[in-house]
Amino acid sequence: MEKKATRDGYGEALLELGRSHENIVVLDADLSGSTKTNRFAKEFPERFFNVGVAEQNLVGVTAGFALSGMVPFASSFAMFLAGRAWEIVRNSIAYPGLNAKLVATHAGLTVGEDGASHQIIEDIGLMRVIPDMQVFVPSDYEETMQIIRRAYAIKGPCYVRCGRSATPVLARKSSYSFREGRGEVRREGKDVTIVACGVMVHEADEAANLLKEKGISAAVVNMASIKPIDEALLKRLAKKTGAMVTAEEHNIVGGLGSAVAEVLSATAPVPVIRVGVDDRFGQSGDAYELLKHYGLTAANIAKQAQRAIKLKAG
């Protein structure tokens, strides 16, 4: 299976947009080689701004460009953009409702050897709780490109979460088009629903294959739009299958699993089991060995799906 990093999809889409939209400016905090904004910088140096290792200032300058009528894309590692600069994001970008796009790379455990200090597993929650902030987590390279194009078209603040490591490019219908507030149904099922985002969408697909071998029919949803989330789809599948499992490369507190549970508890209560980092910090190691260590695998998703089915049966 072909593998490409979602951050590479960001760099490619940004360059493509820059060629057709002169109102786009790009800002980075001395990490353009890693965030892949260096491609834009090389072709459009007059529209690229490196603010140095100063993420709060990065967001403040981004706000200034938005107030000037430009469409700024600001990038850094997720730990710094969502973590270090959170208060500036809240008060200078989201509170005034500015048309600014925050694209963070190197999110989650798959940062790998950089260890716990850089493996932010809280950023979806941090961004999701900010009023009017839209939060997107692409599942692969191709969807990242779609999300970046869509983020440009959206009027208002967006946070896009990308990764460092190469991940599988998923097979999907050519007609698929990302839209905020809509989930992608990758397969229908009748016994349990698996809702995943990011790198875990591939694992969810594989988990459904494992369950099929046991005679269990699992629906799989790619929920790249965490906020707004597809409430109607979640409600429909909850009523159809009666059990849910969520899967994310994030703390199970505050992320996709929490968002799904919030919706279903109010509209269609069913058992919801969350697969993710179980409220622990990460550690240094190979990206995919870390996913195995923390149970972010197809095998564990399938195991938890069987558990959810038992819970709905009472």
C-alpha cells in the first residue's frame, strides 16, 4: 500500500492554492522544512513569513494579516501551535472570528522518537473547546489536500491536524469530497459502528475486515470533521447498529471519542467504547511500535467492537 505523510499533502495543496489565489500568505515558526511550507516559500517568497521560534507571535501576526484582508495559513508543530499559543489562538483568532487557518503538523504518537514532550495528544480537545473553531483531522495524503482547499473556502478560523509519518493512502470512491460537518461512510454494517479519524481510519478498515471473519458486520466512518461533527450520521448509525467504537491517535479524554459520546448521550444513547491513548503521556520510540504499545491497532479496535456488542446485549 502506498504511504505518504499528511504534512506532505498540506505542502502540496498550499502550493497549488498559492498559484491561483494571491490573497494567501503563509507563516511559519522556523520549521518550514518540517511543516512542508518551504515549498510555498520557495515559489512565493514575498508571501512567506518566518517569525522565528515564537509561536505566540506567529499567531498574533497571523491575526494581523487576517484583519488586513489576506487569508493566512500559519503552521508549526501541533505541540507549539495548539499548546504554547493556545491563549493567543483563542483571543486573537477565534474570539474576533478571523479568517485564519492554523495547520499543525507532527501531532500524536507518530511523532515517534521525539517523545512525550512533542507528542501532543491533547490538541483536538484544546481546539474543539474554543467557540467557533472548526477542527479537521485528515485520514491520509489525498484527504489532506481536499481539507486544505476547503479550509481556504471556509470563512472563519480552522484548525487542521497533520502528522509526521507516512501513512497509507486509502482507497475510496472517486466521488468523495470532504465537507465540514459530514462523515465519510467507508462501509455500512449492522452490528457495530467504528468511527475513526486520522491514522486510525486505516486501522478501522482493517478491524472491520477482522470482524467480518468472525461473522460480525461493522460500519466504518471516517470522521475527519471533528467540529462540526456529523450528528445526523452518528444518530442514524447508532440506531442501526446499537453500539459504537471510536478510534483516534489522541487522548480518549476530549477528542473524537468525547465528541461522539456527547452527541449520542443526548440523541441516541448506545454503548460507546473509546480506543485511543488512555489518559497517559507518550514516550520515545518508533511511530508504529508506539501505536501497538498503546493499543491503537486494528486488533484492539476489533476486540473493543466485540465488547461493545456484548454491552448492547446486556
